[in-house]
Amino acid sequence: MKPLRSRSVRAIVVAAAAGSLALTGCSSNDSKAKDESKSQEDAQLQSKPVQYVDAAGSNGPAEAIPGAKSGGTINVFMESDLSHMDPGQIYVSDAGQFSNLVHRGLTNFKEDKDGNLTIVGDVATDSGKASPDKKTWTFTLKDGVKDQNGDPITSADVRHTIERMYAKFIADGPSYIQSWLSGKDYRKALPDGPYKGKGLPDSVLATPDAKTVVFKFKQPQPDLPQALAMPGYSIVPKKADTKEKYDKAPVALGPYKIADYKPGKSIKLVKNDQWDAKTDAVRHQYPDGFDFTLTIDQSSQTKRLIADQGDAKNAIQFTDSVDPAMIRDVITKPEVNKRSVKGFQPYVWQLTFNLDKMKDKKVRDAITYAIPAKQMIAADGGKYGGEAAGGLMGPTLPGFDASYDPYEKLKFPNGNLEKAKELLKEAGVKPGTKLTYAHSNTPRGQQQAVIIAKMLEKIGFDPQVKEIDRATYYTQVGVVKNSYDLYMTGWGQDWPSPSTVITPVYDGKLIYDGASNYSHINDEQVNQGIEDALALDPTAALPKWKEVHKRIVEEINPAAPVYYSKQIQLSGSNVGGVRYSTESSYIDINNLYLKQP
């Protein structure tokens, strides 16, 4: 769901738009409505380390969905076109959902009925075999995996997929594996990708035969199977690659292929007859196809799905959510509410402090205690839009602790102004001290800016509110020498590991224009803790990540936790297999069917 330049700005802009759900002024706190909003405790039940699965667990077909039928077409309601269809360019939520229908990678996430995640082999026979030091990973390809043209997938296609990620025209996809293989300036290693006859040396990426792929890193990379499961690393067959043109007409390996695409208007997917269920442990192929309409705004989607008439009975929301003004209409009507899915998104909204300007921790702590989290959440949909955040690691991450609340946001949902004033007095802050607060010009950003400004006034500051255009917001606050004291930012994981949150946002080695260390935190203990954790297996690393997180939040406080973001979506009454995906934070696209085809 989310960019490049380190998991960066572009992704965050989308995350900010999608994560906020654009929920403004809804009445979801109606006292007569049964409270079915998801709690942090609900999420905690699912926040377990991701397990890597062997060959036996990676075999297809995927477990049948009880009662599922074959046939019919599912209608997909979307407000705008997909950001990309070329796997190498995919880093945001809409394209990620689409990817699981059309593309396949070496590995993939598999989700059980309780939302627990494992990594299985997708095109590979298993989740990968690592050397003891986790610097070398070997993958063997399954037999019988073909693209839509009937061409078998070989190690040459995997090599091509990785090498094309170095090419200059690939601008929006993830950069983890390239940088792990070739360093931060990885493009210099292969500036033209594989298109001029050059490739990565066998000392970095080896393909000794048609079935074997070997990654060789200078540092341990225990998270590689999860990184490879990102849609951005899905296979692009060498023979089918059309470079820039591939983004409009990719070749499918998954259960569906593109039959028709009208940019900005519609996409029609039909069954890919070359997909073999026996090779796929995750996906199904129940519907005959999916018809995407790319011109239906959030309000119209919600109205049509609530009414549940005609083509809406066979429809789903893809990555858009219920219109905030109609949440009450969903949750107070049992026949509609039962067709909704609800859950946490991976995003944590935080009030980020520019540490170059706000050097006194007591001042930062005072503001953190004073933030009225409940009001901030009300501006983003109420209890169906978010929950007060105690820390900077969200409920969708392994190791999440719902009881962690060092700044007492749960005890004082409207902020602890007295505590804040006490700390500011100790810090010797003069009344009327100016602070510059920057925010995005979205409806949510504007409402929350009023809340933040009033809070700052109440504890004695003179807030200077600066509005920034949504399209350039993260670019501007991402400039190291920006002119702002504090600003709201949101961040979500790239896969279920604290490494994809703590590393890009709080690693002191990542302070440069365009990076995601928006606070400019640079603490030796944090930096070393990150390095230590990255060298460990995901399960073994959790205590270290918790230790690093605790130091960041309690001893440094570069960003005040505000709230964890939530999602609510609707589907039509004839769509079966609907459930919330803890991995995608949307309707699980893999299990859908029509009850009456």
C-alpha cells in the first residue's frame, strides 16, 4: 500500500488518503447502535509473529471455502483507476488487492479463518531455505506454473523480475530487496535493468538451473520471505515484458487475466485457463470474472450497497470504505451491518515533532499528554474510524500490546491538560510561545488542525497553523530543514514486522530529504537496537523491537501517538466468502464467490 525512496513518501501519501478513510463528521457514536467496532484486544489476538511454511504447507489447491459455488461475475466498485498494474510499480493498496487476482510471486501470505498469517511458497515450493546466518536464501520453483500464454515460469523469469526493478522507469515500487542486494544507491549497479544485456553477478543473485534461485546478501535478511510476498515483487515473465507498456497490459500468472481495460473507466477480468489450482495454496477461482467500474464515488458506492439492488447485490467495495455520513445507516440496520467487514488498518497517526526545533523532551511530553485523542478520532469517523494509540506500533503488528499506554491516552481521552501545564512550567516555557503546526488540506486534516490549535492554546502556546496541499504534504514535511515545529504523519507496515515501521521512520541513518524519518530522530541506542533486531529471525526479534520501541516512545518521544486507524467496507447480499483480511486491511479478495451465480 505504500512507495519507494525507502518505503517512502509516495506510499505514505496514499496511506494518508486511504488510511484516514476521509471520515469526517460521521455519527457512528450513536448510543442506540450496537458497538461492533473492533477493539485493540481483538487485534492483539491476531498480532502473532508470521511463521514460514515448508513445502507441504505450500502445496495447492487452497482449502475449499464452505458452500462456495463457481460461476458469475463479481462487480467491483472503485472511485478511481488503479495506481499501477505492472508489479514492479505496485506499492499501494488498490494495486495490491488487484495483484492477488492477477499476479503471483515467489512467496505469498496465507491467512486462516482467525486472521493468523503464514508465509507459503507461491511460485516457489516453500517459503525459502536460509543459510544459518540468514545471508543466503535458496528458492526452488514449482512445476506447472505458467503465465497466461502457456509459457512455464523459470528461474530466468525470477532473475528478470528482480533485475528490472533496478531500471529507471520503475519509480513507484518497493526497494527493499534491491537495496539489500546492492546498497542504498542500488540503481548504479544496474542502471538500465536487464535490458541492455547486463545482469546482477552470481555473487549477488544466482540462477544455477531453471528451477533454482539464490539470493546472496552482505547482511542477514530474515524477513526476505515476507518482502518477496509484497505485490511489487510478483513475477514479470522475461518473454512477456514490454517495459513501460507493461503497466497497461500485464501478463497474468494468477487465477484471472485482463480481458479489457478502459483507463479511468473499467477493467474486465476473466478466468486465466493457464492457472493451475494444484500449484496455489492461497487463491481460488470461483467467479467467472470481476468487472471493475472505476467511476463510482464513495457516497454512491455506499448508497448502492446499502440498497442492495440490481448489480449491487453482486458487488464489493475494493479499497474504498463506507461513506462516513452513512456509517450509522450501516451499523443500525442488521440486514446491512451483517454485510460489512470491520477491522484495523496498519496505520498509526502521530503528531510528529521536528527534533531540530523542539529539543526539550518535557515540552514534547507536555503536548503528548494534552492531545485530545477522542476529538481527533471523532474527526476521522469515531470508533469505527480509529482508537486511541498508546504507542507507535499498531495493532496489526506482531507483539502489539493493547495495555501499553505510557502517556495515559486511555485514562484521559480528552487529554491531560494539567499534566501538560505542569511539565511546561518545569521546562520554563513562556506563555505565548509560538509553535508552527503543519497539516494537509484534506477535510480530516483541516478539522484536526482546529483541534490541535485549540489544544496548544489551552496549554499556553501561540499556534501558527500552516496548511499544505495534500499532493505535496509529505514531500514538504519530508525536507530535513523544513520550517515546521510539528505535523501529523501516518505510517503503516509493509509486511507484519516492526522492522518495516521502526526502521524507516526512526533509524537515525535515514535522515535525508525524502526519507521517512520525519522527526529526525538519531539515537545511538535506537540505531544499534534496530541493527541487532534486523539480524534476528522474526520471532526472536520481537523482544528487541519492543525494547527499541519503548525507548523511542518513553525516553525520546519523537512523535506523539494519537490513534490507530480502522476500516469498514460493504458487499452485496449475493457475495459469499466475505471476510476482513488482516494482511490487506480490506475485504479478503481470495475467497469470494457468488451465492447464486
